[in-house]
Amino acid sequence: MSPLRLLAAACLLALSRCKTVRYRTDEEGAPGTVIGTLADEMPVKAPGEMSFRLMRQFSNSSLVRVREEDGQLSIGEAGLDRERLCGQAPQCVLAFDVVSCWRERYRLVHVELEVRDINDNAPRFPHAQMALEVSESAAPGTRLPLEVAVDEDVGSNSIQSFQVSLNSHFGVEAQTRADGARCADLVLLQELDRERQPSYTLELVAKDGGSPARSGTATVHVRVLDANDNSPTFAQSSVTVELPEDAPPGSLLLDLDAADPDEGPNGEVVYAFSSQVPPEARRLFRLDPRSGHLTLEAAVDYERTRTYELDVRAQDRGASPRAATCTVVVRLTDVNDNAPRISISALRGAASAAGVAYVSEAAASESFVALVSATDRDSGANGQVRCSLRGHDHFALQRAYEDSYMIVTTAALDRERIPEYNLTVVAEDLGSPPFKTVRQYTVRVSDENDNAPLFAKPLYEVAVPENNPPGAYITTVVARDPDLGHNGKVTYRLLETQVMGAPISTYVSVDPATGAIYALRTFNYEILKQLDLRIQATDGGSPQLSSSTVVKVRMVDQNDNPPVIIHPVLTNGTVEIGVSSKTSRDSMVAQIKARDADDGANAELTFAFLEESQQDLFTINPSTGDIVLRGDLSEELGQLFKVILTVTDNGRPPLATTATVNFLVTATAPSSIQDIAKPSSWEGKTLQWDIPLIVIIVLAGSCTLLLVAIITIATTCNKRKKGSNIKNNTALKDQIDISHLEKGHQEEGSQRGNMFEQGFAATPSYNKEPAPPVAIWKGHSFNTISGREAEKFSGKDSGKGDSDFNDSDSDISGDALKKDLITHMQNGLWACTAECKILGHSDRCWSPSCGRANPHPSPHPSAPLSTFCKSTSLPRDPLRRDNFYQAQLPKTVGLQSVYEKVLHRDFDRTITLLSPPRPARLPDLQEIGVPLFPAPSTRYLGPQTETTEKA
């Protein structure tokens, strides 16, 4: 074993033993006078980590105080009075016990405080006046006993000498009694002559040996009597008697006999106790005045007083009685007549009742619990006591000092397993026969916060119907804590998490006292099907302990959503389905798709036609919603059949949705009608509704409606100016001759094929590098121009004031627009369009006309191309793209976002011009070619009217 471990073991062994410390102090010290410091006597010097407490058994805690920090002993408020504490005992020792604590280990310190006597009491006589009688015939040397002076001090501070006032006949002589007290006798120095002096008055002084010495005085009156020549005489002047302490009252101790040779009354002897016999002895012993028999009057106790001294005075009955004194010493012998006494004291300051001690369940092994003191008033072997502890092996008895023992723990304690221990302390002396004392003692284990709350179940699963009212009760979680008091008081708390972007505390609340869970909002099964909660239970100890459990709240679906028809799309609760007149019998003409947001049986749908609207021609499958033709429609062309469709779920109560279905008999092919009636592939899929997605769709729809409104307004304005645009286009045709370009384009197109499908622009006599066409929005349609032409468009203002849109001085009022438009048309602003009314003019309105003839005719045949300059726009009518008109392309950013859908990634592409195979000149790149779009193959054929024929 290492030296460090040996040193630690030695320190622990030293701490577990009891230490006896002795101090001395003088009596009558001032309160607060320091006697000594126990910390200086400890083997471990750790003043900041040690504490001291006075044991409960020391009842006179006002005499001595113990400071808790370092164990300093000081005189208490009551002070130390040796005479009050110990009386006439030659040595006064005040014993008490102190418990020291260092690092959760307790140690018992036995303190013996010797209180030394000081000369604080003067001698005093019982009476200030004493009367004595003496016969004149008394011989010199006759002793006259005086009253015993009393001095409460002991030792050298007690009475040491006596003095008598100066006279010629009497002197004083001091004597020491068997009990150690000093007394004085008045001694006759010479014969008396009553006829010369019948009495004497003397002053008696008693002095002690203190420094300075103290004294007490009394006056002695001596009266001289007539002579009685003979005095009674004892055979022995001193007699010793041994008496067992268990002797019964009435036992004869001694038969005293004093002889007086005189006759008559002078020879009759009477016995009596002298004045020096204390009252306690007079109570215990009885002296017969006639016979001189000394008997036991009451029971004596060896443990209380072991020796009695009785002064017996024999006196005759003469006129001048003469007396003699005999000293009888009674010594008591011990008998085993006392059983051991057990005193158990818990740690001072601990909450302990009579017969109960408390110890913490966190106490370490060999921790001090209580002090057991076993005493026996007998002496010798009769007073030797052995102690033992019975009851439980978690506690043991260790000897502290002499007849004192400590109850200590031997193992770790657990209040939740064993909250209380009933111990038995047995004390037995060594007498014959021995006496035994049994004492029951209870040790209660005080609680520590060593147990966390425990839930009844680690997982709670609860079903809650949807559409519950806010504040509805959900369930209660229960956690138990076996600790006591605040350590076992459980509070509940909801741990915060996020549910669908919101704190979970906005969904439910938990009662912190009961653990009851309540809903804070109405649950919707279609939005939230399950809510997972984590509840934490915390006790009130220090430090706090906690545990948690999971509560799964499952929403139960209610039939609160009616079916919704998703295909075909309803318009104001009505849908029109076209059915070919050539459809064969028992063919499916349409399929109705409906959805119910509920779940389970609440979402099982049934399709039916109302009986009052039932047609024999059509039937519907109740499960699939397939509509089947049951009759012949060949003779019903153009007829409209109306039925009422109901879609009902299987909930309780059931919910239904009604729609009107109009079947229109048409002449189209059956397949196309059936394809239109069938839902698309995505409609058959289950939609997962998402609130953010719905919001986005609604916003997008609003923006789309706004854009449609703007386009509608712009289109209406264009139609109003259609006449003026046609005139302008006719004038431009007269100015621009594009026949040679069209002829060249046709030949180039026949040789190279459709160049626009390959991404090339068809320019006569030139080869161009690929340039992806750019789509722009003009009017109410998209048009495609080359990337090179797109580079010329700018959404920025030139900064020279040539753009009026968004300028501070722009006037967009109706009158100003009309006036401005007329003025510019008169000034030759031929490029202005209807948009200028709304958006304002730009510098393109003043661009020169590109309607001049090409001085370099192309040798190639004309292709189906239409030529327009930079300031022109594509024709709005897709059927009349051979006619074009001049338009101003807006440059501002705001207009570009509305009208131009330009792919900016194509702006950085460049166009490389290759050398032509033969001399030719591109006319200032003022013209670009676009293909003429053929008329669509399929057109909507409306009713033949005169307007249509003219068109």
C-alpha cells in the first residue's frame, strides 16, 4: 500500500475515535471569557471545513458556550460558580461532549473542564451569638465545643485558623474533622472562680487561607456554673461502625454507655447529638437519650453518602451538669442494588424527539447517530457496565470513552426501503447477581432528494375526436416520487416543440399540479392527424430531479366534410358533358370523380341520380361514378338532357353534394367526347392539401386575373384604333416595295428548306451564325424575332428626356393623351400605337420610316417573308400577318415586365455575318425577315352570319 493511502487510513481511524480534552479555569470568570479552542486539539487542521456542536445531554448550556466554526469554549451568560456546581467537593470538574464534523465525518470530543476555586466567600458562623456554660470546678484543659464556622470555599481558601479575643482563662484550638471540615474548641486555660467572675464575653474570629484572607466573627458568652465534680466518661472517645447500605431501618448500630460516679442527678447521664451533627444525619440515625442506643432511622444510600460522623454528648443531670463527647463514625458498605441507567442523546441541533434520532439517508458509513451513556451508581464490579446494540446490522455500537458509546452507521441507508429502525440498547453490570437495563431507541431516516419522478407509463396514447371545443380535457399523466415533502412534490411542464410552424404550447396546456392535459384549440383531423407531446415531471428538491414521458394524441375523424366533385369541373354547381350521337349503347360517356377530405367510412362515396331527374338514357355506377349510356342518341342531335347528381358519403350522419349534369348530344366522334369526359391522369391521384400551397395558388390566380384584365383593356383599345391602323398600313405598303425580297426569300427557302426550324434567319445573299429566336409579347400575342434584333431593344431611358413613361412631368390624363396623340399623328409620328395612350411616348415614336425601297433587288425568288423595321411590331391578327403596322416598343423596365418576355440569357449571343457568295449589300440592317405563319388547321366554326362571311 502506498504511503499516501496509509496516511489517509490513519486519518480516518483517528477521526472515528473519541478524544478527551481537559481545560482549567477559575470560577466567577466574566461571561465570554475564552477557555480554549477545540480546533487546536484536532489532528486535522482545517478550520474552514470543520464545525462543532454541543451535545443535547449537556443541559446547562448557559454555563459554557461552543463556537461552531472552530470549537472555541467560552464562559456562558450564567457564569461558573464552583460552590453552586460542586459544593464542598475538593475537586470540581464539569464534563460535557462536543461533536466535530469534518468532510461529512463526525467525531466525538469529551471535554472535562476543571473549575478552580477562588477566595470569593468569607467564613461565617451559624449564629452571631453563642452561649456556653462551664462549671467552676472544670479542670484546666476542659474543651468547650463551639459552633462550626462555614466557608463555602475549599482547599486553602477554606477556614484555616481561629482566634479568640485576649483573656486569661480561655483559648481556642482548631481541629480537623473526619469529613475534612475545620472546627474549634474553647479550651479552659486555668481554673475558674465563679465568685470572682461569673461570666466571660469573648470575640471568636475564623480566618481562611486565601489571598487576601477573609474572616468571620461571632460573640461567645461563657457562663460559669456551680461545680459538679465528676463528668460522664465514655469507654472510647471514638468508635467506627460499618453498615451495609441495604440495612433495614431500625437496625442497631451501637450501644453507647457513659459512666458518671456521681450520685443522684449528677450521676444520671443523658445522651444527645452534639450541635455539630448535621440535620441529614439526625434524619437517618436515632439516639435513645436514656439508653444510648444508636439505631438506623431511615434507609441509607452508599452512592449518595459513604461516611457519617456523629458526635454523641453524654451529660449528667446535676445542677451544674458535666458532659463528655464520643465520636461515632458510620461507614457504609456498597451492595449491588442499582441497575444500570442508559442515557441516549442525539446530535444537538437535530430535529429529534424523546427516544428518536434522525439521520440523513445520504450519510456516509460510520456516521455518528447518537451517544449512549451507561452509568451504575454502585461501585467496584457492581458499577462496571457492558453495553450492546440489537435490532439491525445497519448500525453498530462503538466505545467512545469509559462508559459511553456511539451509535454509528455501518452501511448506506435508503429511506424509501427502510424509513425507520427500531434499535435495542442493553446495559448489564458485573455485580452478583447482575442487573440489566433495556432501552428501546428509534432511528428515523430523513429524506434526501435521491429519486426522480417516475411516470406510470413511458408512453400514453389518447384518442380525441376532432372538432373538439377549446379547453376540452384530453387525459391526465401521473408521476410518482417516493421522496417526502418538497422532494416528493411533482410539478408537470410541457416541453416546447414546433408543430406545423407553431409552438406546441398553442395547441395544448398542462396543469402543473395535476398533470391534466387540455386542448387550447379545435383540432382538425384533415390538417393534423396526430400530436406528439413530451411532458416533464420535476420534483421540488434541491437539486431538482426530473423525468419525461411521451403522450401521443391521435385525432379521431368525424364526418365534417361533404364530398367535393373534382372532375369534371363544376361551374356554379353545373357541368355540361358532350355526348356523341353516334355513341353506342352501354358505352361509358363520362366519369365523375369526387373526393372527401374525411377518412375511413366517412370518405367512402356513393354516386346516384335523383329519381325525379332520372333519365332512362343514362345510369351511373354507385361506386366508381362511371356514367353509361343506356339508350340510343342517334335521333337526339342537339338535345340537352338534364339530371341531378348526388354524391353521398357513408358517415354518420351522411353528408351529400348535389350537382346538375347537362348532357349535350353533339355530332362529333364518340372518342373525342369520351376523352374530354375522362379525367386526366393527375386528377386520379390523391391530393395532399398544403396551406402554403393553397395561399400561393390563390395569389397566383389573383395575379393572373389582374394580367388578363390589363390585356383585355389593351385589346379593346387596339380594336378601337383598328381603322386608323389599316390606313397607316396601306400607306406604308405603297412606300415599301418588298416583292424582290419575298421572291428571293422564296428561292432561298426552296433551296435550304425551312431555315427557321433550324434556328437561322432567312436574309438574302447572306449566311448567318445560329441566333436563337427571342419571343416578345406585343398586343395580345407572342411573336418571335431574332436575337440580333432583341439586342436593339432597351428597357432603360436614354437619360435625355426622350421617354415620357414614369417621368415626373408625364401627363396621363385623358385629355392630354388625346391631344398628344392627335398632335403626334399630325407631325408624322407614324410609329405610335394604341399603347402610347396608356403608357406614353418614347423616342421610337420619332424614328425614321423604314418604308423606303431597297435599291439592291435580290435575284432570289421571294419567300413567304414579311419585312419590318426596328420600330415595327408584328401583326396582331394571326390570319393576317401579311399586313403589318408600325408600333412603338416600350423601353422602360416596368413595361418590359408586362409586355416583353425576353430571354436575357440570349442577349449576350453575337451574330457573325459571313461574306456573301456574290456582291450584295444588307440595307443597313433595317429589315429582318420572319416567316409567314400558315393558318391553323382547326378553327372554331360558329354560326354562319353575315359578319363572318364578310370577314
